Amino acid sequence: MHTEQRNALITASWELHAQIEDAYTQFAAKRGDAEWLEKQRFLLADMALHLFQTVIADGPMQTAKLQNNLYSILTICHQFFPHVNLSDSAQQLLSTE
């Protein structure tokens, strides 16, 4: 993929990121509220875009950023899969530094 194509995708992702972040901030829900998981879906979408930006960026893979992106995604996803120990997986990911 050419640098121009990558840059265009990253620019588009930042535009989408702004919309998702705005939607996320519209939720006043706090942990335990009925709307909490809906708010977390937007946070997960936000982090998915950060993951996209990390992996599509030109140049060598920035593994520290990738590690941080994956840690955040696993931490958020744990709320949707409480029966799966994603928290331990996230911690193991950090311990590989």
C-alpha cells in the first residue's frame, strides 16, 4: 500500500474517531448504570480505531503502541465476557515487555 493511501485511511479514521468520541462523551452513564455497557461499546470502537491507526501506519510496526492498544481492548472486552479471564490475558500482554 502506498504512503498516500495509508495517510488517507488514517485521516478518515481520525474523522470517524472524532464522531465516536463525541458520541461516547454524550453518555453520562457510570459503572453499574443500565447504559454503562452501551457507553463501553463506544469506548471499544474508539480503541479499535486506535488499533487500526497503529497497524496501518507507515514504517515498522510500533509494538509498544500495539501492545497498549490490545491491552485496552482486552480490558474493555472483559466487561462483555466476564466468564472469560481477559484481565489476566491483558496483564500477560503487558508482562511481555
